[in-house]
Amino acid sequence: MPTVLEEIWQRYRLLIVAVAALAIVLSSCVTVVDETEQAVIVRLGDPNRVVNRFRPNTDFGKTGAGLVWRIPFFEQVVRIDKRVLDVSLERQQVTSADQRRLEVDAFARFRVIDPVKMYQTAGTVDRVSEQLQPILNSVLRQELGKRTFGSLLTADRGQAMANIRRGLDREAREYGAQVIDVRIKRADLPDGAPLESAFTRMATARQQEAATIRAQGQKAGQIIRAQAQASASKTYADSFGKDPQFYDFYRAMQSYDKTFAQKGSQTSIILSPDNDYLRQFRGK
């Protein structure tokens, strides 16, 4: 005697399968964007829209976070932190205007205000932080080099921090970020022999200058790669859309190459000549 579940399955089998398939399709079309993050919807390598974009003085619940629709396989969700983030510097040697060598610890706080530009120039928030570190170090050196050690112990220190923040903010805008604040945690005279400290300062300055040049080159390279990837994705999409049979052939050739062209593999694969996987070998 068939059970109740078996009877239900026999009677509503097609309906159950259809509902399950619909649920799978819907789950792949929906993603959740948290209040603490922004999401760039990238369609075939090209940013299409932004969800939960940062807007000043906007309360939680009114920013656009929550369920977001996307096209499976064609659209990718790139999540970007919306909160205030930190850039910290290791202790650096800086020479003041009165030729005092100072050991300085500093940090900056920033947030991403243009997620599309950030995605195109840096790719990730961690990369933005890496790019801002040498820039912060360079701006810090330039500003403190104009001031005496004694002025850093007075109210003039606040003006120096404001100038450093403005200089760093100008560079951060190129990555879609906004610098909110810059602070010096400590500014002390270094230990050790003066000559050794001078050599260390000179080497550090050259290393920081080289790091700044590398950061600028990485930024330009990221932009070029992003533009090239977007152009290539569009070309592939246009080509495959015009000839679906060629797309099927192309994907089959890629699969054959990965399956049968493995160097040094001792694995044997036995397939029937009429196997559907080998359809491209049979021709039309």
C-alpha cells in the first residue's frame, strides 16, 4: 500500500519539481546588502549600479540596504565597507625645520564615498589602504619638515594636522575615498648615534619615495586593466550572443582542453562514442 507521501508525490510530482526549480532560480537572483556596506553591481566587467551608496546624514533603514535583485551569471556583486576605516603608519623618522629627527606615529581615518571609482582604481578597500599609506607618509614628512619640534607641542600642531588631512584627502579622492581625520599619536626624539639615525632617515626617505611611485603606477595599471576587462567582456558577450552554436563549440573546446590535455596525468578516461560530452567531435 502506498504511503501518503508517495501518493502526494505521484499526484503533484510536476508541481513540486517546478516549485523547487523556481525557488533555486529566485535564490540566485536575490542577494542581501547589509547596512554597513555598499554594493557595486558589475555587469560583464562594467559597473552598472550602486546599492546602499554612502549619503551623509542618512539614517539606517533609509539608505537602500536589504534585498537586491541581480541577473545570475551576468552580474557580480562587489561589496565595499561603508564604515569609517583606519590607515596606520609604523613609526617613521621625520626631520623638522630645526633639523631635529623625530620618531612619529600617525594614523588617518577615511571612508569610501564613490564606490564605482574605488572599484575601477583600486578594486578593494584593502588596496585603498595600501595606496594611502605611502601618500600619508609623504604628506606627513612635507608638513612636519616646515615646522619646528617645539611647534608640535603647541596649538600649532592642530593646524599641521589640518594641512596633512587636506593634502591626503586630495590624493584619496582619486580612489573614491574621503579622509576624515589625521592624528599623530607620538612625536619623540630618536635613540642611537646621530650618524646612524641620519643614514636611516635617508634610506627611509628613498624607500617611501619609491613606494609612492609604485602606488601611482599600480593605480594607473588598475585603471587600464579594468577598462581592458570591461572591453573584453563586452566583446565576448556581443560575439557569443550573435552565434550561440559557436559559444557552445567554444566552451566544449575549453572543457576538452582541461580534461584531456593534463600533462603528466596517468588517469584513463573511457567514454562511449555516442556520449553527449563528445558531441563536438561528431560534427553536425
